[in-house]
Amino acid sequence: MADDITAADLTFGEKARIAGLVARMAKRGAAGPKVDISDLQRRVERIEDQARRRKHGK
């Protein structure tokens, strides 16, 4: 798909922020299946959207 971004489209800072958020998701996930991680997922999506806008010049 043309809207997909790759790791090359992310800056080092964005990659580091996403890695930290994924680690936090894993930590919460270890607490049990009923723990809500949607707030962290939204933060990752915002970072990806920012990279997507930069890639397409918008």
C-alpha cells in the first residue's frame, strides 16, 4: 500500500519513542489480558502518522 511507512521513514528519535512505548505495552500485557493498552497504541499511531505526513510532504 502506498500509505505504508517503513523503518527507514522514521527518525532515530521516533524509533526510540516507539521502542519505549512497545516495552511499556509488553509490561502492561504481562499484567494480564484485561489490561488496557489502547492509550499507548494511539501514541504509536500518532508517531506513525507524523512520519507518514512527512514522507508525503503534507
